[in-house]
Amino acid sequence: MFQSVLNLLNSHELAEYLISSRFVLIVLVLFLIHLKMMTYSSMFLTALVNIPGTFLHETAHFTVGLLLNAKPTSFSLFPVKQGDAYVTGSVGFRNLHFYNALPSAMAPLLLLPVGYFFDKYFFDREHITVIGYIVYVLLQTIIIENALPSSADFKIGFGNLFGVAFYILIFFVVACLCAV
């Protein structure tokens, strides 16, 4: 019995069916999200489930802030309850200005190319198993979900209108130069 279940999970045909079914993918992602939301009643489970993604998200803030002289002062991965919700991590800066606030706050968006690279180069459809596919979906869900800036990130990033105008100007200058 166990061997037949194991053979089914290692079956290339079943894995190929799962990969080609968008319905199964959506069900799997929603199932993972539902499981994650169920952990929010416990600080310990919240920390356990969120630490990998929180690490990616906060490391992006920290790295970009460090590179752009925002001078990171703190780095936290452990959830803190604020009202009815948990803040799962944070990075503090002491030198945010017009030129570094927006990129430091939006830094988690840099995880999207990481997820794309992971999909393009590490997902081998020829040798995938059901377990491998589930792990792939789990990892991609963690990467992509944590690439999204939080509401606090948006407030910090777009809070300095001069900085926003600065980056809009840079965008238009680069777009004009690329069009030439």
C-alpha cells in the first residue's frame, strides 16, 4: 500500500497533470494561504510559518537601504502583535531621505526577478515529482508573497513627495534615452 502511494507520488504522469492544471495550482496556492492564515492565532506558529518569507522581505529592505546609505539600525524577524494583527518583521533606518526612501521601501519587489529566475532555471518538468511540484509551489508562493511591499512600506516609500517626483523624473529621462 505504502509503496503504491510512493510510486504514485513519484509518477511523472501525475506530476505532468498537476503542472498542466491551472485549477490544481490555484487550489494548492489557496490551500497554502489558508493554512498560513490559520496560524495567526498563535505567535509561535506565526513566527514559524512566516520566518522564511520575512527573512527574504526584510533582507531586501536591509540590503537596498545599506547600499543607498539609509543606514539600517535594526533588523527583526519575529512577529509582534499590534492590535488584531501581527507585524512579522521590520528594518529600522536612521538616514532616510528623498533619494533612498522609495527604493529602500520598495526593495522587496526585487524578489520578483528571483522568483522568475527560480521558475525559469530550477523547474525541470522532465524530472519533477508530485512532492517536487508541491515544494516548488510552496517556495514560489513564499518568494512572490513576500515580494509585495506592506502598507507601511508604501507609506514610507511614497511619504516623501520630492523623492517620488525625483524617481518619476529619472524614469522619464531613462525612457527618453532608451527611445533615442
